[in-house]
Amino acid sequence: MTLCKLRSQWLAFKSMKVPMDFKLFVAFKLWHLNGQRQQSTVSKVISGGQKPHTHVAIVGSGPAGFYTTQQLLKGNPNIVIDIYEKLPVPFGLVRFGVAPDHPEVKNVIHTFTQTAQNDRCHFWGNVEVGKDVTLEELTDTYTAVVLCYGASHDRLLEIPGEDLPNVISARSFVGWYNGLPQHKNLAVSLDCESAVVLGHGNVALDVARILLTPVSQLQKTDISQHALEVLSRSKIKQVHVVGRRGPLQVAFTIKELREMVNLPDTRTTIQPQDVQGLDKIITDIPRPRKRLTELVFNSATHPSAETIKKWAEASREWRLVFLRSPIKIQEAGDGQVKAVEFTVNRLEGNNLMTQRAISTDVTESLQCGLVLRSIGYKSLPLDNSLPFDSHKGVIQHKDSRVQGRKGLYCSGWAANGPVGVILGTMTDAFETGKVILQDIENGALQNQEKDKREKLIDKFKSKAVSFSEWTKIDLAETSAGEKIGKVREKLTDIQQMLHIAKS
Amino acid sequence: MYTKRLIRTIVSRMLASDVPSITSQSWSQLKANSTLQVNRFCSSVPKPQKDLVKVTFLLRDGQRQEVKAKVGDNLLDIIVENSVDIDGFGACEGTLACSTCHLIFKQEDYDKIPDKPTDEELDMLDLAFGLTETSRLGCQVIVTKDMDGLEISVPKGVSDARR
């Protein structure tokens, strides 16, 4: 039966007036048939002695990994992809990074799911490159290997007091509320009135927003229950979001700022002197900086009457603070955080957009009981042999081709550093895909022996979580969420994930 | 909720096999197709056909693709339904959370679009590559009768435009 027939029959059937249960039964039947059809096609291709397949390994199943895969599958019908993922669950930062109150951004999962269910794509979850298989083993057995493992570490402030309790990297904090297994037990205390977030990027605004959003809005999202419980007891009334430079150099985007300005029951405070003179240059700044600066300026100087009224009644506040660099985190007598000490900066440089912060002799302190450090992520080399720029925290490459390593490529944050939204990663991944397709076309890459690859896969096959096994975890999570009125309750225990996957 | 999800999984599984990549929105496609099927199988009184207008997309590789667009649909749905092949188009599925359905209009056509962009649309457009003064997000532009013969450019993705 052809796919077309199957599809049109289902569509015709779906619109008939029959009980839902029966429709589901038929849907399953069709699904099953289609699965069989796919299998028979696969065996035909293999036995038909057609052009040998080109096998590509993708390391990491976040946006960079999936978008590279999409491009490769689309561009060459002989490419077969193996996606390696350290965790038993796919989608990387779409699952563990995107804020729970931004469910629309997670819609990319639908196309990723389609990609993963393509006959020529295999997902190997719970297989860590560098531990279960080495990078060398992959490069020896695949025509091409693409490193899309992101940026898994965060930068440090390197100031006294950074190791105090409740001084937390925003990355861990995000992982904590998003159910990342390694951060599920993070010690977070919200038993204080004031928090300081260091950094002016989107992650800084994400964590500030989560701290200030009414729990009633968060409780329907896929935010982890352990985080929701802590947030529901939060005493935080004020969040300072502090950056070392000025309003023209902020790295967050306008959508995130507008959300902060519109937060219910929360007042926005930006000191008018910080934005003085901006109105005179706004007209000359190109978009997107222009509209972002306008929003900062208007929020500081003349918010609408409606906004003023809302802010006057608000019980919480966030303050956007400029030109401050932290130099010390002060400790109270009991070993807890008491305040952050800053130097006041001035800006230097002719180009307004790229001015640098220069410390002055003036210092000041902000009282707080929680510090979230959000000054950027960095990547680590997966393997000692990898050419790596440890200053920028990225793999050294030219046009996605890893320097001096034929057949090895990189894409996304591991290649370019942790900047931008999914769109940037998508565009980059499509380019990576095109470069690989070109290299295959030009005969620059060498296909490897099938036996060697099969032997390698046998090594981890029994522990690996396939994509259909992931769908069991997916179903368990959405059903668990449904019971408590949420879209999903993520599993945070790897053993439990494996138990469900293998049941 | 659960049933919808299940059907979506099943349907995407059904559709996944021979369509190598992209084009997301099999669900939109399905929705659209199933309406036609309703007309054919279930209704004795034919529903009024929606007006169709001709819209041409100028694609990244210089190709032109002409499609029949239903008045009242948005341009994202039209691109998906007509299988216009644009990499990564409509990643957030029309929820104003990305700018992958960025399209560029001629000035006179841009001025004629009845719904002006909201702040939220402009916020997302601000992140688009190759932004122009006549850029819109396809998911926010509803086709009207006046748009017959419209020509719309698909901007080129620029990999080094990350800020």
C-alpha cells in the first residue's frame, strides 16, 4: 500500500462520525502498517545493491544537531545519520534551556521528531561520546562526524565570595527549573527579599522573569515540580539585573525586555540618568538596536499612563542597573550572602555600540540574599586532540570544517560560542549541512567499512535509548503532567528514564 | 489534549517516511486536507469555495513559485500547504516566537496589507536576517482579494549575521 493511499484513507476516515476510541484504534493499525511498509522498503534498498550509503555521525541532539541532520537528509538520498546524545532524552537546550513559559519556542520539537523518525536517521540516546565511544572511534567508522554538543560550562566571575551558598550560575538555575538531571538537587534558597542577577543577556532576563512571575502562571507549564514548590514559597520582592556596560550594549533581545516591562504585579525601574541623551541618538541607530533602545528609554522616562498605574500597584520590582562590575560578594556572619560590591564603570571608545567598560574608584553595594551569575557559557573540548580556542571556548574551525581534521565538522554553540536565538543556530546548521554535502559531492570524504561501524554500535547498543523508546518517556511525562494540570512533568532521574524506556 | 498529541504523533509518523526533511507542519497540512475531505464525504450541501488568488514567491535560489492562495489564510499556511520548499520556514508554527517566516514585500504591496505589524511582530522581525523596511512575518499576513498577482521575496539566510 502506498503512503499516499494510507494517508488519504486515514484522512477520509478521520472526518467520519465514529467514536474517538475507534478512530484511535484505526490510527494505530495504519501506523503499524506504515511501519511494516517502511521496513520492507529499507530491506529492499539494502538488498537491491544500490549506491552505498554515506554514514554521518552527529554528536548532540539539540537544535544544531537536528537542523544539520535535516539539511543532510534532504540534500542527499544516500546519507544515513546516527545522532549521539549523552542523555536518554533528545532536543538539548530546547528541552533544558528554553524557558518553561515560552512553550511556542519548543514547537521546533515537532519537526525534530519528524526528522528523527525518518528511515535514514537513528537516535542513540544515553550514549556519551568521550566515554561510551571515543571521538576517534567515530571518525574511524563514519564518513563525516559533526560536533554539535553545545556549550555545557559557564564562565566564572573570579571574585571573592563566588563560592558562597546561594551564589549560583544562571545555567544551573535554568537546568534546575527545567528538570535537567544533574541540577535537580541544586540548593536554591529564595528565603530573601532581594536577588542580584549579574549579566545583561537573555538568560539573565529569563531567570529574573522566572523569579518574578506569579506561580499561578508557571504551574501550567512544564517547569519542574521541585522548582515550582520552592518558587511558591519565594520571598523575593526585588531583582536587580546588573551589567557592566550601558543601555546601548545590552545583549538581551527586545521580546525578553518587553516581557519584563509587562510582567504582572511587577514594576520596572530604570534610572532616568542612565538613559540621558539616548533620545538624541535613537533615530540614527539601525534596527534592531533602535527599537530595543527606544523601549529602554521609554520605560525609564515616559511609560504610558496605564503602565504607571500598574507599576504603582505592583508588589514586586525589577531594576535594570548599568555600569557596574562586581568585585566581591559579601558574607553575613552566618556564612550567607549579604551583598554584592561593585565598582562603578564609565564607557570608553568611539563606536557607541562597542564601547568598553572602564572601572572608576567609586564603589557601591547592593544588599541581596541570592546571586545568579549569568555572564555567558563556554564549550569544553570533547577530546584532547581537538583544536580548541580556550579563550573563546569554541572549537577551531573554518566554515564548520574543524582545523586539520578531514571529515570532522562542528556547528552551533560548540563552533561559534553561546550567542543568539535558535534562528542563528538553525542558519548555521544549514550552512554546515551544505558544506558537508559539498565535500561529499566533491569526493573529499572517504566512506568507511560497514563492519567496523556495526561492531562499534554493538558496543553500546544494549544501553542506548532509541527514538521510539524516547516516545515512551515522552508519554510518561505528558501523562504525569496531565494528572497535575501541567503540559508535562519531566522525569529528572536518569535511572527512571531508562526504566521506562526499556519497559 | 492527550488524544490530539497522540494523533499528531501517529500522523507525523505516517508522513515522515518519504519526505526527507522539513516541511514541518504536517499537522497544518492535515488540517487543510481534511477540510477538503469533509466536503467530499460528509456534507450533502457543498460549502462555499473560498476565493483563490495568485501569489508568487521569489525563492532564495532565484526560482519563482506561483501558488493559489485562499483568501483569509495566512502566508505561512499557504507556503506549507503548497509545499513551497524553504528551509526552516515557520519553526515556531505561527506562534510569534521566531522570525523564520520572514518575507519581503514591495513597498506598494507592503502599504496595502490591512493589518499593520504589532509590537510583538516587530520584536521578532528585529531578529530576522536581512531585515528591510518592508519585511513582515508570513504568519501574520492574511491574504485578501486585493493581493491577486502579489510577488513576495523570501530573504536569503545569512550565516554571519549573528550579533
